[in-house]
Amino acid sequence: MKLNRRHFLGASAATGLAGLSGLPLRAQANTLNVTAYGGVWEQAIRDCFVAPFEAKTGATATVSLGGPAQWLAQVEANPENPPLDVLIMTPDLAVIAAEGDLMDEFTVEKLPNLADIPQEFTDACLGKGTYFDYGVGGITYNKQYVSEPPKGFAEFVERVSNGEFIASVPSISYGPTPVFFLWAMNNALGGTVDNVDPFFEAMAKMKDNLVFWAGPNDFFNHLASGEADLGIYFDGRTWNHVDEGVNWIDFINPEEGGAMTTVAVQKPKHASDLAWDYINEMLDPANQSKFADILNYGVTNKKVQYSEKLAARVPAMSDALLPPYAEIARVRNGWVDRWNREIGM
Amino acid sequence: MSLHAFAARHRRSLLLAPALIFLAVFFVMPLFDNSLRSFTAEEGGFTLARYAAFLTDRFYLGVIVETVVLSAAVAAISVVIAYPVAYVLVRKSGRFSGAIIFMLIAPLLTSIIMRTFGWQVLFARRGLVNQWLVQDLGLLDAPLRWLNTPGLAIAALVHVLVPFAVLSIASVLQGVDRRLEEGALMLGASRWRAFREVTLPLTMDGIGTGAILVFMIANGSFVTLVLLGGGFQTLPLLIYQQFNTTRDFALASTMSTILLVIAVGCLWLQLRLVRRQGV
């Protein structure tokens, strides 16, 4: 017999399972395994979606923490019996998962609240998912050192290049960077998905005055420690810092339009049908409104009424640019390779 | 043969079995599967194309060289710092040896992320060090840009890894018969010559073990480099990127296998050194 990866994995799994005999392979039928990012996200997911789901269905939802790349890999490894029932995904991975025929189709019959979600958000997931939450990538700055912040990406590039500011920008190791930074800035500077020269030329001009952040907390440290004066960050995370008492930080949605950074929800094929009930709760206007209040991000149900504080912070969907995720997915690896060779970090 | 007799005859193997099974299932098999992925073509079948592409690309060759050079530099600096500390610990510390060992190990009890953020806070443009140099001492007109420089990234790695080198050297130094050094001194050698020609050669095994241990950990280090940058592009950073950004798992597996080969090569080197020393 020829040994290939499938045989090998099967043998490995069998060996592992031999030691786990007696344990259930999947959770019980009335238990759903849903996903969440850690920290405040997890609590918001539990309070806003898990609690009403459990109250209405009598089922139980367990929350798996992690990130979309890991969750998608878990589903890809076992598509016939996925270990997760509901995935929270970045938009580009949502497209990859949909194209891989790993996810179920979203319809109003299965999800009545889907009727109030803009159709373009479901279309962006190729009909196999939809966006339920969005933020905008823009300019976050330290008010103590930046009295007149750049109004847009072009001004940002010019003033950082001139040495007026030290800027903290996301490194390429951070998953969303190709879209919310590279695409958004390139688009603002006149580039296209097939021509990212404007972005790389701008980075070359700014390079002496840049530091790179590897994760959102890292960015905040750069600003708090005084390493950087401003940088490219998210609106919701900025407002979270403000609500925690950080009074020296502020955010600007670039005049060219920041990239709408969305969070998609998807249901893997062969996952429990209870997932539809849970996802419907995620799309419910009252639940989304509560979720937005906790996280300071916009939500996608058209019936949501924001609180006064949030209404002033959340940009209208029309003020943010919805990146062409499917097109970007086609060229993204080339962008990353070019970044590695020309920029490094 | 009765069960009792079988157990008695194979007692050693049976005691080893849980550890071996654990390692086989959770370490060897995943590693093997990972390597297999790098040799599997997209349409199935065996391929060396990824290795050929990787090892003939100047950029990726540069990444391999940078990974090895960075690790070697960290190992060399760590050993130079660790030897005097180990010497004091073994020969001079007396009743304070416990306290010194605790101080050495204590930093390892703190999260590496917290320690790395500490470097950021200390060496930021408006951080404590620049504040001393510019405002308090007036030694500089403008703050220095320490972060994202190779020097600071190496310093942070050395800070994390020096205890491993100290403990490796100290354990060997402990076993050196002091009468040999005393004999050299009695025969007219200076302290420096006695150290250079007697103590140092006898502790080469500890130096080698410490250096290789530090080298291998630095080889796979990720958090410090991703947070402090330093402009380094190393294999662990690119591997993470393939999983997190591009989802090119096959390329990640190729890089992982190359990193593994470098690590195994180091282990082989260590074994050769140890055998040559006759330890």
C-alpha cells in the first residue's frame, strides 16, 4: 500500500482516538459550538448572542476562542464532521471558505433576520455567509503630540515622509493588513487591485519614520509609550480605549474613505442545524444593538438604532469603502511577497 | 508466558511506553505529516518543487542566512555573558548560590510578551531611557530610535536566553576538579593561564551545550522578533505569515522542515562536540 497523507492522517487519528475511547467524538445534539475572539469580544458574544439563543432554544452553546485562520483550518481538516458549528470570519477567508464549498448557503427561509441585512454583504460572501459587524480602518492619533492630524491617507503619507510624525502601521504578519491598510491606502493614492505601486512608493517614502505593529495591543503600546505619534488602526478599538479612560487618543476616518473592516458569520456544511437559530440571533436588531454598544463597532441590521454616543462614533456604511475582497484574495499572496521583499517587516 | 512474567520481563519498555506513545502521537506524527505536506504536489504525488523554488530564491536564502546568523550572534553573546555569571555562581557565591539561581530563573516565570512590552516601554522614543539621556542627563539633543533596530532585538533575545546558557555552563563547571587548577597554580601558572589552559577546556562541553541550546531556541523565536522587529526577517516570522496572512500551508511546511533540518543539524553538531570531548 502506498502511504499518502490521507492514510497517514487516518492512522494518526485512529491511534489518537484509541486513547480517547469512551469520549464523544462530537458534542451532544443539542449543543452548539460557536466561535469568538478573546477578551471583550467573548463576553459580548456570550451576552448578546449565546444567552438569547439558549433562552429561546433550550440548547447550549459552547464558545471556542481563537481566530478565523485556525477555525477555517479546523473545518478544512474535517469537513464531513466539522468541530465548529458557527464561524466568525474575516471577509477574505469567508470568500475562500465559500469558494471551497465548505459553507452552507444563507437564505431568508433559514434566517428571517437576513432580510434586514444589506444584500451586498451576503453577496460579498458569495451567498454563503454575511457580515454582521463592521469597523473602519483609519488614523488614530495621540492628541498630546498631534494637534492637527492628517485628514486623509495622502496627507498622512506626505507628513510622515517629511518627518513631522513617527507613524505606527500594521506589519504584514497581521492578517487584515493587506486589506485594511495596503488596499485602502493604495486605493486612496490612486492605485488599483492590479496596481499597488502607489502604496509601495508611499511606504518607501515613509520608511524612515515608520514603526510596525504586530497586533492591536502593540499599536496602543506604541502610542502610549511615545514611540509613535499616530498610526493606522481601527475606530472601534480606539473608542474602546477612550471608554476605558484614555483621554489622549482620537480617531479620524480618512477623507478618501477608510476600508470597511467587516466580520462575517458562516455555517460549515454538515454543522448542526441549530446553527441557524444562533446565527439568526446574531442578525437580530436588538442583539446587534447591544453588541455594538459593548464593542463600539457598527452592525449591519438596517433596523438597529444606535445609542446617542455610538451614533456619533459609528461611520455610516456609505462613509466607508467596502473592499473588493474576492479580487483581493486573487492577488493577495503576490502583495505579501512584494511586501516581504521591499519592506521586510 | 504469564502476564506477570511478561510485565516483569518488559518492565522497562512498559514504563517507557506512555511517554513514547505521547511523543509519537503528538510530536513525531504531526512533524512527519507537516514535512509530508511540503513534499506533496497540489495535484497529489511527490514533488521537490517547493524546495527548489525556495532554495534558489535569493530572498529566501537571505532569510535562512539571517535566521542562522541572528541565532549564532545571540548564542555567542549569551555564552560570553553567561560564563562569568556561571563562574561566580559555582565558585564565589557560597550561601548566596540559591538566591543567584532564583534571580536567574525568575525572569523565566514572567510572560515573554510582558517582558518584550517592557523593552518597548523602556526604549520607546519618549521612553525612560531616552528621557534620561535627553532631559535628565542632557547627553543627547534628540531621542534615539531604539525600537526596530537589530541591536535591541538581539539584546531582548539575549535577555531571555542567557539563563539557559548560565545553567548549562554552571552544571559542567560544578564537576570540574578544582585540584587540577590548584595544581597548575602550584606549578607556576598565573590565574589567567590556569583558567585558559585548564578550566576553560574542561568546561567546553557546557559552553557548547549552552550555545547550541540558545541557538536552537533563538532559531525558533517568534514573539520577541514580531514585537521588537529589528528589521530581521527570519523563518519563524515567515512561517507565521503563511498561516495567518496567505494561508499557503505548503510553503509554511517547507520552511518548517528547513528550520527543523537546521535544528537537527545543530543537535548533531552538539553530539559530535560532546563525543570529541569524551564526556
